[in-house]
Amino acid sequence: QGKNNLQAIWILIPTFTLLTFALTLLTFVGEGIRNAFDPRRSG
């Protein structure tokens, strides 16, 4: 049973890493789109 839990950890680590990377990327893309299309923000 402990061996199965250890394998589950190795499945979760890349999943959470990819999820974190995707959310960070979407945040930066959203900031870029907002800065490009919002003329009131000049910063």
C-alpha cells in the first residue's frame, strides 16, 4: 500500500507543476491583453 502511495505522488507532481505553469502563463497573457486594449491604463 505504501508503494502505491509513492507512485501517486510522482503522478501528482508533474500535474501540479503543469497546472501552476499554465495559470501563471494565463495571468501574464491576461495582463498583456488588458494593457494592450485599455487606453486608460498607461503603466
